[in-house]
Amino acid sequence: MGYHIDTDCIHAGYEPKNGESRVLPIVQSTTFKYDSAQTLGELFDLKADGFFYTRIGNPTIDAVEKKIAVLEGGVGALLTSAGQAASLISILNICHSGDHMIACSAIYGGTFNLFYKTIREMGIECTFVSADSTKDELDAAFQENTRCVFTETLSNPSLIVTDLELFAKAAHEHGVPLIVDNTFPTPVNCRPFEFGADVVVHSTTKYMDGHAVQVGGAIVDSGNFNWDNGKFPMLTEPDDSYHGTVYTKDFGKSAYIVKARVHLMRDLGAQSSPMNAFLLNLGLETLALRMQRHCSNATAVAEFLESNDKIEWVNYPGLKSSKYYKLAKKYMPHGTCGVISFGVKGGRDAAAKFMENLELASIVIHVADLRTCVLHPASTTHRQLNDEQLKDAGISPNMIRLSVGIENIEDILGDIKQALAKL
């Protein structure tokens, strides 16, 4: 039977048999024993299921991958060493040197740099578009060699809500998949596959973990995209490194995620560790509860900031005054996330002083865990961007990114009030 998502957060992915550990065990082993060379050979040839080397698969990692696939509604998932690795592999899986991709400019600074510099150095051109693009503007960005479109459900840190159905429609009309970073809403608040997305990536370091104890990423395959349209020979033609395996023929709807694992994870080695997967699973078990608290706390903080005369502007899609409120209600009806961006009157210096005045909230290079934390994006996560790129990313010099935790809301508001009083 099917369960609600908060039940799946706890139970999906791992079903202990009679006498086995009720809690997902940590299989802290790099390798696995077999009694015959033939069996091991069949595993290497992708003709049999099983674990033979943790870089490719491991029982602990596998259980967490299955859970995340269930939460997103996909056919399979792949854990990676970081969210950056998930974004990179999601692109390299279907883009080669000479290909082209489209990405929203208002994305996490690390992802922007990945596409602006590293991907280009690999020979893959990237055109950046506004997350607010019209259909005509999106259509104009496509080229004959475009192979995917990448966006964030809810951008970090500008909190722009992507019109997923619009982006999916444009991508599909041009025969390419839509890849969506769903880190901030998590599948508890948004399931992009239901709105036409084809691949979802996560930085599991954020809300999925929730405790800031592991760095990780995930790629989830919807299984819905038809790769057999002539644009993706890496999936539809024989792979000589696996004796002519054709992923779409041999693995059907799971072709994309299988190739990501057995080709790119095999060659790049950006795998998760069993211990990190175990810690991630502990976070996933309480994800639904935490997201509810993050969202209710953030809404209260955003409403307070909006009414304070020392604040120049507030951006939170959960506010009725937000230009993205209607889109947020469409794609994230139960809440967006716990992150708020706002500007303090007085510019960059006032923003820095406000942050330094905080006592409960910590200044850290992190976001989206259970502790309230704060950051100045222009001088940290987006430090490499020039003024024009900062503007395109929706970041102003006085912007503060406040990640509202799950502490008591009166304590969070009290801390903000005393910090503002000292300005």
C-alpha cells in the first residue's frame, strides 16, 4: 500500500527481515565477498544485481537512495559526495564537449560558478536566463545542440520561485529534459516531477540532513523522459565500456540513473560514504516535522521584518506581498522553506553590524539546518560574482540571508529585535 510522505520519511527504503536490525545498519565495508568469479563477472557486466564495491553501491547507501526516490516519486536515485557533485553528474550524464545547456542565473553561487567556469572548460556552453523568463524568452535561448535546462525550485538565496510547468514545457518542446534543484523546498513541500521536471538534484547537506553533520548530494530520475529522440546517443547507443550495453534498452525507465551510477560514479568516484548515508537517513526520518516548523517560524519572522522600519525590504515567497506568492502557493501549497532574504537600511555596513549583533543566530557558511543562522551572500557564497552577475542572481550589497531554525519562535524574534535595536 502507498503511504503519506511523512510516513515514507521514516519507513521507505529499508524493510528489515525477520531477526534483522530494525534501524538501518551501517555497512562500513568497501567490498563484498562472492563464491564464484562468474557471479562477480556478471555484476561487473551489469547482468546481475548486487553489491561488489561501495563506489558503485552499498547496502546502507542503497536504502537511503531508495527512500529519496520514493519521497520524490522517481524510479531511482544516486547519492553523491556533495550537492555540487550531484549537479555536475546530472549534466555530464547527458552533455558532452560541444553541447549546450541552459541555466537560470538566479541559482546557488557554487552552481553558477560550476556552469560559468568549470562546465565551459569541459567544452559545454551554458546560456544563463532569468528565472522570470517568458516562454518566448526561453525559446530564444535554445540552440540545435542544447541538451538540458537547469533551474532551482526556489533559488538560493534570492528565493525566486521558478514556474516549473513553463520551464518543463519549453524544455520538452525542444526535446530536452528539465533538471531541477529541489534543495530548499525538499520533496515534503514540492515534488517537481508532478509539474513536468525530469531529473531532480539535492544538496542533502541542507534540510534533508538538517543537523549539519554530513555533506552530500542526490540525483533522482523521474523515469518519464523519452531519451530515444536522437539527441542522447550516450543512452541509446552501445556503451563499449560495458560490452555494448544500451541503457534505454537494458534498463528502460531507469536508463538515466543507471548510467549516472555505472559510468560517471565509476569514473569520477564522487560517492557518498555509508556513515554519511546513515546520518542523512536520521535527518530524513524527521524531515516532514522539521519543515513544518521551519516554515511556520520563517513566516512569523518575515511578517515581523516586513513591519519593521529598520528593514528596507523583505523577500519571502510565503508573504502575500511577495511577487512569487501565487507561484509559491501553486507549487508549494504547504510552505516553502525556512530561508528569508532581506535588506537592512544603511547598506553593506548596516547589514554586517546587524549580523554581528545577533546572539542566538550564528554567522556561518551554511543554510537550512535546525539552528538559526545568517550570512551575507555578496561577500561569501557569491563572492566570485561581479556586480552585474550579482544583480542577475538577485543579490544586493545589503542582502542578508537568514535561515530560520526550529528554536522557539519567541527566542528567534527576541534575538532579531535586540540586534536591530543596536543599529
